[in-house]
Amino acid sequence: MMKQWFYVLAGALLTGPALAAPITVYKSESCGCCADWVSHMEASGFEIKVVNADNLGPVKAMAGVKPELASCHTGVIDGYVIEGHVPAADVQRLLEQKPAVRGLTIPGMPQSAPGMDIPGTPYEVLSFDAQGNTAVFSRYPG
């Protein structure tokens, strides 16, 4: 039987699959959009552990994020890498489906992604493997 998480929002009980572990997010302390993405994830039920760092290059290298796949922050959860402003729904789907990938990324910083929140720019969430091969995981119209 699948564990459930529960919380109350405006008097309504909402449920969903239990989240296996907190996301550890490596980010610059001064980055406002990273903090907004953390808030997006927390509002979606994720527990976040933030690690502020001045140089994220070594973190990205250890996580297997190639430069062309990089964004402003790097998260790690249940052995998966979450690079950049990936929507919470995609992280949840990743954790539920457990595909054989290294992680998810939104290279760069699309303006309409969570934490950026300026509508109008379409973007794709990519899955990537240890060799840096990518596939479209989901598409957003902006």
C-alpha cells in the first residue's frame, strides 16, 4: 500500500503520494528566482534543504550536469538530479515513475518556468542520462 501525505489548505484535505525524501537544493544565497522555486516546491508539498554556495560548478560536475544542461540551481532527491526551474509536478512524476535517467533539467532560465513566473515563453523539461543524452519529459506552452 502506498504511503500518503496529508495537509489542509483552506479547509480541504488534499492527499498525494508520499514524498520519499527532502530535496537538497544547492543555490546562490543571493538568487531570488532560486528562492522563488524553493517556495514553489514547498507549496507543492516538498520538503527542501537549502545549501547556499558561492561556486556551484563543482556541485553540477559531481551531479553529472553538463554545461549545456545547466541552470541556476541544482537539487538532489532520491538519487535524481533536478537542475533548474523544473515544475513540482514533473518532479513528482519522476519519483512515481522512477525512469532510468540521471535527472531532469530545464537548461537556462525560461521566464515562464516556476520561480521565474513571467508568462509567455514556452519551454521543455528534459530528462538526461549519465552520458548527457536528453529526451523531452514534458512541454509547457508558456
